[in-house]
Amino acid sequence: MNHSRSIEEAVRGFGMDTITLAGPLKAKLQAMREAGFSQVMLKANDLVGHPEGWQAAVREVRESGLRGTGFQVLRDFEGLSGHLHEYKLDIAKTMLQMCAALGSKVLLVCSSTSAHASQDLDHHARDLRKLAMLALPLGIRIAYEGLSWGRTVNEYTTAWDVVCRADCPNLGIGLDSFHMLAAKTPLDALADIDPDKIFLVQLSDFLWQEARTFEERMTTARTYRVFPGEGVHTPQIIELVQALDRMGYVGDHSFEVFNDDYQQMPLPMVCERARRSALWLAEDVLRRSLPLPGQLRLRTA
């Protein structure tokens, strides 16, 4: 076996989120490519914050050769009424337009935190169905993710309930290991989910055992995440990734790592940490290639 090819193929099975890296978009994309990644999860600020405009950002992404894992994030969309609903619907149309321009096939929608939103799950389902119908002609799938501090939907099990109620072909679920760990939702319920309706899996860990309150979860999520294998929940990360593999999940994995320390580090150094995490997951956890002699690995459980 060609060892360098093994490493390249292992890393290509995973992607990075731009939110992990500091600096201009072009430099982020280049650092990811040089680390061996082939896909990138993009956020709206990557486009609208570009000094030459959002369409120039789209060109940079397309020219980079990186495939778009998805586009994030539409927030506080579902459960609203009247002018608030119409406002958010208009925002959603703009997000879909940018997502389509990038060629990304998945738009991530996070569960609502708004005090103005209804707590009726059927209302949430109706709104998400409407969004999915707008996305359908564009070839975009909607991945609905339960934020661990969401007002009504704060666990993946409830997010799946809403997706089932909506019953729309291009509406599925997005799983984020941080939110699953923070909410301490048992992984047993994964067995109830159709693997074909899992549209995105985002992976990260954090540095302490628990985040008890919604406020603590938000602070941890936005500043102290780390790559899988670097935190204190390695056994649970292994369990999650292996459970998804046994279910037959063949979709994308992306590292969504918000970390203030990484924002102060050179891009190649952060991407190397992501690369090591991808190798560990691919080779040690999922056994997707033969072990490489002397290969640096993250600790396992």
C-alpha cells in the first residue's frame, strides 16, 4: 500500500469548517488543501465579509478545488408568525441563493432560540417544510440541527421528531457531537433515525466534562471546542462515529471547532491538528486503512 496515498484518502473523508481558522478566505482554503482536505463547510460571513464582494468569494471557493460540505447557518427560522415569519422567510431565500451560488448541496438550519417562536412542534414542522420546498428546485437539502440551548428543540431526538412531522424528501437532520455531548442525549436513539435522512455530521469535543446551563453551553460552544481526540469525551466520540458507521451513514463529516486559541495560531498549525484528528478517526476508529508505522496518533479511549 502506498502510505502517502493512504493518508491522503483518510483525510479526504473529512472536512473542516472555516470558522476554525483566522485570516482571509483564500488563505483558509489554501491551508485546508495543503493539509489534504477536499471539502469545506462555509458560513455566510465568508461571502459577505469578502473585501471584493460575495460573488468574488464564491469564485475563490470554486477555484480552490474544495467541495462545499454545506453552508451555514439559518437561525431562529421556525415557529414565528406574522411579520416575523415573513422577515425570516425573506432572509432564508437569500441564504438559499448564496448556498446555490457556491454549489453547496446542504443548508444548515439551527433550532430556534427565539422567545417569539411558538413551542408547537407541528408549527416548526410546517415552517421547515416550507423552507425545504423553496430549496427543492435548487437541489439543496435542509439539515435541521438541534442546538443544545434551543428554546424548544435542544436535543437531536426532538429535531428528528420535527423532521418526521414535516415529512419532506429534502429535509433531514444535522448531527453535531458538541450539542449531543452537552445535552447528554443518549446515543441509543440513533437507531430510530433513517441514515439516509442524516444530511450532515459535524464533529468536535470540548475540554471539560459537562456544560450544565444553556449559558455555559453557549460560551463553551463558541470559544472552547477542540478537535475529536483532543478533549475529554473521546469514548463518546468513538461511540458516535462507530454507531453512525454501523447504521450505514456514508455522508460527510466536518470539524466544527470554535476555539479562540486556534484563532491566534498560524493556519498550517491548526490544519495539522485537524489532519491528525482525521487520521485518528479514519484509521484507528473506523479502520478505513492499514495502520501506518510511526504515524503520530491522537490518544484513543
